[in-house]
Amino acid sequence: MNIDSQLVAVVTGGASGLGAACVRALAARGARVSIFDLNEAQGQALAAEVGGAFFQVDVTSDASVDAGFAASRAAAGQERVLVNCAGTGNAIKTASRDRNTGAIRHFPLDDFERIVQINLMGTFRALAKSAAGMLEVEPIEDSERGVIVNTASVAAEDGQIGQAAYSASKGGVVALTLPVARDLAGDGIRVNTIMPGIFDTPLLKGSPQPVLDALGASVPFPKRLGRVEEFAAMVVAIVENGYMNGASLRLDGAIRMAPR
């Protein structure tokens, strides 16, 4: 699919990190980009920077996602590209003993459910509603109506200690990729997922430099953190490559995560 001024794209979690890089990359190629995020200040600033639009959207809410798509479509038209970057994580062991008191606890189920609701349900909610909208438009070249790119993580395959919720949610995104691609293939909508490794995002910015250096050194090659622009370049390549469908791709410098 060509990325040009006729193309409308929506990026969830688009106000910062991987999502913001995707917004900039798509806009730089001429696309009209709508940013869905909870952070209004950052979202509005980025929208002004790229000539896009910001809509405050909570991906865990049907009503919020519906309102976001309705407002975006009213302003710019039906999106033909959806990039799902909204997500978060936590680090809690399944069951553990407090070293000081000896008290035993298990993973709080509310915390587990929150991660699944954002990362897995939020992704599926946005893609299902976007795909339904794409069915309303006529196909373009190669009988294509739209492209959906999801964000998972290498934790979907290499989950570390404390990542039960995060890995389960991202593993779910990987698992749904092929069946959803098959669901939508007859209507000319492609679906792919990227599994990024360790990227230099705002989530890592607060870490001490020795920690960042050690993380970078753990990558086989190149020995550094991934750059958000590299993630965005992969998104652009997937959108433009009409034969890429139903795939989950690692983007990780060949890293395989250790248990901790």
C-alpha cells in the first residue's frame, strides 16, 4: 500500500515511544495521522508537530475507542492503516515469599487482568473496530482495503521472571495474528505483528546508565538498544509490502532473553 497524502492512519499509544516514532514516520511520507492516547499534552504537541490530529482514547473502553474512531473518521476519513502501540507492563512473580517477614503472596489477579485488558483486549478492540470500518471502503491496488500492524514483544516467546502477565498478553497478540489475518484476507485487509526486543523508549529513560549499557551489551548484534526509528521503519515496510500478511516478526538484534 502506498503511503501518501490520500492515506489515513491511526496509531494507538501514539503520543510517545514506539507509537510516536510511527506517527512521525507515516506523517513524513505524507499520511494523515490520527493519534490515539491518554496523554493529552504529549499527543496534542505531536499532532501539531506533524500536522495530524489527537484524540484522547482509552483502549480498554469500547465507548472511548468508538468515539475516537468516529471523531478521526469525521475529520480525516476512514483509516486504511492501524498501528497498535498502546501497551504497558509490570513485574510480579506468580508466587513468592517475603525475604524479611516470610509472608507468602501470589500475583494480584487485578494486576494481571489490567495488563491483559490493555495489551491484549485493547489491541483486539482497536483492530476489530478498525477492520469493520475498512470494510466500508472500496479496495485499491491489489484488492487491498487496509493494513493492521500490532505490537507484541519478544517476551511473547522469551518471558522473564515476573513477566507472567506481560508475556501472556503479548503472547496472545502473537497468537491472534494469523487467525485474524485469515478472517480478513477475503476482504483485502492484512494483519501483521512486530515483536520488538529491548528498545530505547521512555519506559527505560529512568534507568541508570550502567543498566542501559548492560542491556545494550546483552544484544548479540548490534550491541545497543533498539532505536524507535527502526521500529517505525519496520511498520512502514509492512504497510508498503503487499505480500506481508499473517506474520509475527522479531525485531531484536538476535537477542534471546535470559530468565532474569
